Amino acid sequence: MKTIFLTLFLIGFIPAQTAFALTDGNELLNWCKQARATCLAYVAGAIEMRQEWSLECPVPNGLKWGQSVAIIEKYMSDFPERRHLPATTLIHDALARAYPCKK
């Protein structure tokens, strides 16, 4: 619950022109390098939404936000040709690649 409030609080610091536009991977990567709190808030919100909606496979319990960001940054570094895609898509794909579904 604290994470949700923190996320909503930090989202208030996102510039208005980007808050209403679809954030792409380039913008997310820039946040992760220059505005760490904004990056963490965005990633936390996307992961919590993913968990709440039970989309495909959940991330492991105990996964730290900083660890999630590192996974996502590595994914965007490994696949720069995908950075034009929505940031939420890249977050989902990075976590699905790092933690594939157990069958």
C-alpha cells in the first residue's frame, strides 16, 4: 500500500507533457539514468499493475524495485531496436524474459 502512495506521489513530478503521452523505452531509459526516482516510480507502478491484473506470470516474491530496474535497463541495452515501443511493453517483456513462466 505504501508503494502505491509513493508511486502516485512521485508521478506528480513527471512533466505534464509526458504524463499524458505514451511513455516509450527511450524516455524510460532516460529517466532511469537521470531521474532515478521517476524511473523507480514508473517501474513500480507498471509492475504492481501487472501483478494486480495477474497478467501471465507474476514476478518472484521479494523482487526489489532496484533489481527490477536493473533487469529492465539491461533488456533495453540488449534490444535498443525496441526502445520506441511503450515502456510498459518493455517492462513486461524484460520481466517475462528474466522470469519465464513455470509450466
